[in-house]
Amino acid sequence: MHAAPTFSSLDDRSGSPVQSVDQLLTYDPAAIAHYYRSRPLQIFLRLVELVWTFLGFSLDLLWDRQTGRQASNEVKRAIQLREVLTKLGPAYIKIGQALSTRPDLVPPAFMGELVKLQDQIPPFSNEIAFRLIKEDLGQIPQDIYAEISPNPVAAASLGQVYKGKLKTGAEVAIKVQRPGLTAQITRDIYLLRRLAQWACNNLSVVRSDLVSIMDEFGARIFEEMDYTHEGENAQRFESLYGYLPNIIVPKIYTELTARRVLTMEWINGTKLTEPEILEAKGLKATEIVEIGVQCSLRQLLEHGFFHADPHPGNLLVTDDGQLAYLDFGMMCSVESYQRYGLIEAIVHMVNRDFEGLANDYVKLEFLTPETDLSPIIPALATVFNNALGASVAELNLKSITDEFSALMYEYPFRVPAYYALIIRSLVTLDGIAISVDPDFKVLSKAYPYVAKRLLTDPAPELRQSLQELLFKDGDFRWNRLENLLRNARSSQDYDLEKVLQQTIDYLFSERGNHIRDHIADELAKSLDQFGHSLVQRLQAAVSNEESANASVAPGQSGKEWEHISRIVSLLGETKGMSGGTVVRLVPQVLSKPETRQMGQRVARNLAQRAAARLLRTLFLHNTSTPQVAVNTPLLSAQKSA
């Protein structure tokens, strides 16, 4: 994740105090506080404006409480809050968008409305924009660009965009930042940070560290305001994900990019939320959404560097069906332990292991280690059993996030900053998908990738998760393996031979000792049951005893062999499986000394089971036979004893 906020003094290189926060290049709460403490009038006037703007909203909330209409008017007040935040300008628009991902701070109804916040506001004058281009790039726009549109083609809270053309003929987008933006943002952050400090110290209902949340917000928005940083983000994104089929990342012209001006390749395309236009071009919107889902999964769970703001304006579909990502101001990094923790949480959720899920939330820093999980585990079961449906195919992201948001609002959950951005990203993507196809299930499309990662990733965390998934109380759950294989083969880059090779490597490593023993014992048990059932069937066939038929039902062993048969069939139908694969792998397995040890364990186990069955049969036979008095020396000795 990004570096922690710095606390340097607000000085320039000569060591004398600067006169404007516009000179701040990174978020520095101490420097901002130092600057505004000496300008109380600015803060007072802004505070009056905020109080006046929020007064009407607050009075309406109070009236709802007095009249008992809080629940019925909740949606109305959520809409009102969105309009208030839009009126207050860039910082509050961004805060509202950030709050839309904070279920520990905001009730679900308000979250749903804040997600809709649009940061479209009137553009500023061309004269100011062109002056900023000259200041940052050193030349007037007409000397840099062959063409530039007479007016901006888009305007948002942080800047506006012109369409231009380079002297080489390449079409470009030119983004110019709003003047005085840093001063507006820092003033509002300073005020809100002071309010957050007061709330944390005086309101017991506040469970989250609001000051840290404000610092996280400040650091993020400063990154967004640095267009040089955005250009670097775009280049890193392209290096990580540009190889994926049908993914486009626009080229950044670094020599024409500075802190307040960004020049990037112009992409012509259609918004994902316009399926009718896409269909008219012969493109299927649902297929494009799936491309976005697969790319998002790799961002989140593979490399951990992801686009945190994939709203419709930032995702365009080209005429040849490729998905272009735009605007790389808001990015986030997720550490490897967090990525593996998220995969484990998905597995536990899908398999309804709510105790494991509760522990995942501790590892992911949603809950502190000393939190009592006993009331949370059944609450998780209630929430997710309602949302999960009957199968993976029915997983609904909106239902899960809505239910989980309500749970986090009730229990002592604290949402880590990285997760807030993840939820924002996924919920936005889910909203786009549902607008294209109301029946589209983002999580059901994601699970094949998760299944593939479980089967192919050699990381110890996921090996442990796979073992927990496949074994329970000493029994191997063939249905789980079958489900994983069925889902994984739907993943685009699923390599079956790689899966089999990694399985062999892991199985015959020291870490695989426990699993090899389990497999040998399960195999012996199944062979024993199968053999016993076969003998009973033969006896029944020879004696024609109908009563024997009832005792030779396939039972559990038959079910296991059915699973194994289906698994073999699945493997045979999976892309990448061939006779050559078997020829390469089977001798490798047979040559392992551990294979001979497994065979010996199976034989030993079978012999023990056969001996036990023989003794049991003899014992039961003897006890069921009428006793005959036979006088033998041994019997006489026993009687006398």
C-alpha cells in the first residue's frame, strides 16, 4: 500500500516557510495543520458555510427521529445527503464516494445512494487551463499540440479533459487540473480531521479510527492530484495486465505529463452501460463484462495492484471488442498475505465454514485478535446462508455485501482501508454487470478463477486451504474435488498438466506425508468395501437368495467410486489432457519410493481389514451356533478354575 503520511514541516528548499499549501506535493497532516492554524478566518468562514449547508439536512433528520419516521424516510435522506455533498465541492464528493464503501460508518441505505455520487461539475475557463499547461509543460498548448479542442470534452471534480492531436498525428486526451484545488482540498481535510479527533475523543458510539481514515483519504486524494503519479500507475498497470486478451491500457506521453497536466492516448469507445449500442456493433456486453471480471480478479488476487475506481466512465469498449481502462488516479496495492486471506475467505464462505470465515476476518484485520467470535460465527451463518443461495452459480455480490454491511454495522468490525477500496471496485463492477444483464452473477464468474488458484498456486497458505477443503474428520470429500475441477476448467488460463505436475510435486514432498497417508487409507477402505460388496454379490448370484440383494447395496463405497469415475471423466474432457500427459506423468509417479510405501500401506491396511472381518464373521457365527457340551481337558480346567 502507499507510504504512510509524512510529517515534515511546511518549508521550501531554502528553509523559509512557504505561503501556500499549493506547494505541498504529498499529504502532510502536520504541515497542513501548521498552515491553517495561522489562518483562522479562512477556517471560520468555511465552517459557517458547512454548518449552514448541513443545517437543513440535520433538522430533517431530527424531525424524522421525533416523529418516528426514520425508517420510512431513510432513502429520502440518503438522496438529500448526496445532493448536499455534491454542492460542497471536490473534497466532499470524494468523501461521499469513500463513505459509500464504509459499512462500519454508514447504514446500508445511505451507502447505496452515495455510490451514485457523480462528480460532474461545470468546467473552468480555457484561459486558466491553457495557462496551467504552459506553467507545467513550459510552452503554450499551440506549440505543443497540433490540435486541441476549443472546449473541454469532460469535466469532473479534480480536473477537465480536452481532446488533442500531437504533431505526429496521434490523438490524445489532455487532462488539466482545476486551479487552487490543493487549497480547497487541504482546507476541508483540515476541518474534517479536527472534527474526527473531537468525535473519537467524545463520542463512544464511534468505533473506527476516524483520524486514520481521514489520513488515508488525504493520502489517496493527493495521489489523485499528482498526474505524474497517475501516469506511472498507468504504465505499471499496463506492464502487469496488458498481456491479458482484450485488455487495453492507453499510452502515457511522459514528456508531456507533469503534476497538473496529463497527456495520454485517446481511446474511442462505448461505455459498458450502453449495451444497445454495443449490440448494434455486433458486440455482446456480457462477454465484455466477463473480460472485466477476469481482469479484476488478477488485479486483486494475483498481483495486488488494482484499479479502485472502475466506474462506467473509466471503462470503454472499443469497436473490436476490447476493454480499455482509463483514469489511474485511484489505485490500491494489496499485500500477499491479504490476497491469500481473501482467497481463503471466499473458499470458507462458499463452503459455509463460518468458523473459518470468522478467523479469516481476524487475519485480514477486520477484527482484533481479542474479539470474542462466539456471537459473530452464528451471525455470519445467518447472514451468508441467506445470501449464498443453493450453489456457487447463485452467488449474488450485492446480496452478500448488503447483508455483510448490516452485520459490520452491528458488530465490532473495522474495515481496513484496502478492503474499502476493494468493495468499491467490486460493487461498481457488479452494478455495471447488473445494468447489462440483471441475472449476471459476478461471484459465480469469479469462482472458477479461485478454484484454479487453489489447485495451482504452490503457496503454503493455499495448500493448507485446499487440504482443509478436501479432508474432514479423516474422510476425503470427493464431491469437493469434483466441484473444484469442474469450476477450474472454466478459467481461461487453466493448465491441467501444470495442476497435475504441481499435485505430484506437493503430494510426494515432505509436506504431503499426511495427505499420502489419508489417500492410502481411503483407497484401502474403498477397495475393502468394494471387494466385500463384490463377494456378497457373487454369493447372492450363486445362491439366488433375494434376501442377500438388500445387503449388497453399493453404499458409501459405491458413491465414492461414482465420484472417482466422474472425476476421471472430467479430467479426460478438460483442455490440456491427452495420452501424452498420462505417458509423461504415470512413470514419474510409479518410480517414486513414496508410491511403493503407499502401496505397502494399502496392502497392510487391506490385510488388517480382511483379518478383522474374518474374526468378526467367525465370532458372530460361533455365538449364533447352539452350544454343544464337549468335555475336553481344557474345558474342564476352565470350569474348575
